[in-house]
Amino acid sequence: MYPEVPTAKQNFEFFLVCVRLSNVLLPINAVRLDERTNQIYVLAGEEIEVLIYPNGKVRFL
């Protein structure tokens, strides 16, 4: 079985999130694609969490 891959919208939003985080000098500590929900999870700094849904919507937790 092949692993899930991010959608084109997720890839674009992930790029924008990374640019925004790097503009405020936050390190990106972890990135994970949840194979069950196909959501991208990003941990930046010590407490900023970001979810990127398959439709490209971004949620800061």
C-alpha cells in the first residue's frame, strides 16, 4: 500500500505557512502527514501548532 500524499492545495498552503513562520524566525520542529485524515500537522517553535486540511484550509491551534 502506498502512503498518502498531500493535495496540491495542501502543498501550496504548507509553503505559505512555512514562509510566514520563518518571517517571524520560528523554527519548524515537526511536520507530519496524518494518514488517517490526510491532514498536515506542523509544530513550530514550542507551542504553535498548525493543521492543513486536504481542501487547503489552515487552522492555527
